[in-house]
Amino acid sequence: MTAVPQATARPRTAAGPPGPAPRRRRWHRLAIPLGLVAALIATTLVTHALDRPDPDDRGYLSPVETGEHGGSRLADSLRQRGLTVRRETDARAALSTARTGPPATLFVPAADLLRSETLARLTRLPVGTRLVLVDPSVRVLLATGVPVDLTDRRWATKVVGPQTDGAPCPLDELGPVRQAAAQRQRYEPDAEVDADLCFSAGLARLPGGVETVLVGADDPFRNDRFGEQDNQAFATALLGVHARIVWLDLAGPEPPLPARSSPPPVADSPTTPEAGAETMPPDGNGQGGRPGTPPDGPGDGPPRGSAGGPPPNPLWKAFPLWFWAILAQLALALLLAALWRARRLGPPAPEPLPVAVRSAETALGRARLYQRAGARGPAGRTLRSAALARLLPWLNLPADAPQDRVATAVAARAGGEPEQIEELLYGGDPATDEDLVTLARSLDTVTRAVVASPPERSHPVPSPRTDPTEGGTR
């Protein structure tokens, strides 16, 4: 009889649980594409933030600023047409100038820098005044009482024609304009308001005593884009309907009203002004208010782009619809690539092999897969299952025979103690590669010893079987 090697006979208590199989880190396959997308988005946001002008910047659309975001080219073009451009840096002086003399055009490039009380006074100018607001926010529209909603804000300004939904522009002065960069913010007037829309709703005019014109983009007025398309004709025609242009050039947010030093007058006091009367306290900034009106500054009201509640996330409206469409397509492509590279679901589908593969190559390929995955436990269980599949027919034992009975029968033919044989056939998973090699050799030795002895029953010699430890047939 052939004795079982002592290296395989280990006490059952010595076999511990298999250690965790080391796996190669594949996080970079997911981190690199996501990192590239994040870097692209961050670069786009930073570039756009640096390129877009901020109404809070000094010199923004100023008639004396010659930089890219200034308005000196527009002011020079208006003067060349024989129009008078009056630059005012104080809101009170601008309102006073607009009220004095013949009708004028009040141009307010940065209306968000004004207090809500000042914004309310803009619509109480003399009849015939044209008020031009550049890209006003929701706070400005609410303070001025303009019944218009903001819709579909774009990532970048679009060059469009004067038509809106196929209807021509009713502003006669804009007739020569064929295309202008005027659509970044679209406007939607209330249903009961008779308003005129031009340039794909990027310009809205509300007729009345004070003709209010909303322009949804500042590009036609800026020096860097003044000469593109028909921006020059658009800006000069919009501001040149009157011979006088009052240009409100604010250097920063309008200062708040100073606190009153005396208590408010009693309601029945004879010094109380009549209802509807306006007071102009000498605050030095040109603005007054009704009695009891609280101080109002740019930081007191709702933030830019909100209607009294928390400001919406600017990221959703910072990008156009095509950007989100491309991002969704990229995400779908990444998902399809992940599904393509992922493990298939369901049972494998049997397919005829195009060529005959040698058993040794199949065993070697499967062994390399086990080795790459570090699957010592599954490899050991596969070896034990193959050994039992060959031993049980020779021992005339059923497939569900008890372990001790199988071990006793194998020990009677191969030699050794039944406990050692049971540990060899049903023991724990190998912990190292050396243990796996020792297990394979021991199983091969025991299998050869049992097969070499005569079987327990008379039957034909079993057909040659594939030996996973040898990688061939015998």
C-alpha cells in the first residue's frame, strides 16, 4: 500500500479559515473617466466665470471705460449721431436729470446695484421717458412692478434675428437690425399685459407712460462685442429714440438709507405728511422714501435671481440644454461601456467551439484564471470534487455517502489513517499556494492508489477521465 504523505495529514483544528484573496485594484478604470469629466466641467466653469462680466465690477458698461466690458464705444457712437450722453454716477442725480427737459432715455446697465426703493421710482418718471434695463433680475422686476417672468436662461448669448416665434419685431427703430447677440435671457409677459417681444423674446417692451425696455443680454453694449453682427445698430437704435441719454454709471451698490435720528411722527400729528406725499431726506445719495419705509439696500432684499425665497441653484441655469443633453449622452455611453465590460448575467449559453482545444490547454487556462483571482479555495474544492468523482465509483459508494464511510473505504485501499484521509478529502481550503500544490499532489497519490486496486464490484473499467492535476487524460 502507498502511504499518504505526512504533509497532508494535518489536525482538523489546525485548518483555519482561508485568508482574504488579494485583488488587484481597479478603481482607476472608473476614477480616470470621472476625473476627466469633472476636470472638464471645472475648467469650463472657471473659464466662463472669468470671461463673463460681473455687473458689480467697476467700469461695467461705463461710458468712460475702454476695456472689454466697458461701454465707451457705444457712447462714442451715440455722440457721433448727434445725441447727448449725460453720465451720472448717482441715482438721485440721474432721476433729476431724466425729469428735467424734454423726454430722455434712462439707461441702467446694472439695476441690481440699486435699492428696491430707488427701483420703484424708475417707473414714476415723466411721460415719454424710455427706461432701458440690461438683464434685470427677479428682484428688479418685482421692485419696478414690471409684470414679466424670466424663462430659459442660456449659458452663452445667442445671435438671433428680430423675429419672435415667426412674428416680426414691432419696434420700428430696430428695423435695420438683421441679427444681434440679444438672447441670453428670455422674457414671458403676463397674459393680461400688452407687451412687445423681439429677438426670440430676448427683448421685451412694455408701453405706457414710461416705456420700459428689458434687454436679456449685455453683449450688444460691451466694447468687445459692439462691432459684431448688428450689435452696434441694435444698441444705438435702442438708446437713440430720444435726443438725450441719461447713463446711470454706478461704481458699486447703492448705499443704504441712514438711520433716522428722531422718532417717527405720531399718526394724528399735524406735521405728518399727507398720504401719497414723498419725502427726500438729505441722505446725500439722492434717494428718499415714504415715512416708515425701512432702509433697503442690495443686501436687504432677496438675492439676485430669487423672488423672496432661497436663491435657486445657479448651476441648473448656468448651462444650456445642449450641454445637459451631451452630458446625459456621455453618462449613457459610460453606462453601456460598464455593462459591456461587466460580468454577464444569467447562465452561460453553450456554443460549439470553432476549433478543438486540448484538455491540457483548457486546464492550464482555468488554472491561470484561478491564480490571477487568488481563488485558492475554489481551486481546492474543484480538485477534491474531481477526486471524489473518480473514487466513489471504484469504491461502490453512492454520491451522498457519509464522509467517515468514504474515508474508511479509501484508507482501506490507499493506506493511512481514516482521519487523515477525511481531512484530505473534506478539509478546509488551502491558505497558501504551497498548501494548494501539496493538496493536489496528495489527492493524485490517493486517487492513483485506489484506482490501481481492483474495484469492489464487477464492472468495466471506467472510461478515461480528465485529471485536473495533470492537465491530460489517461
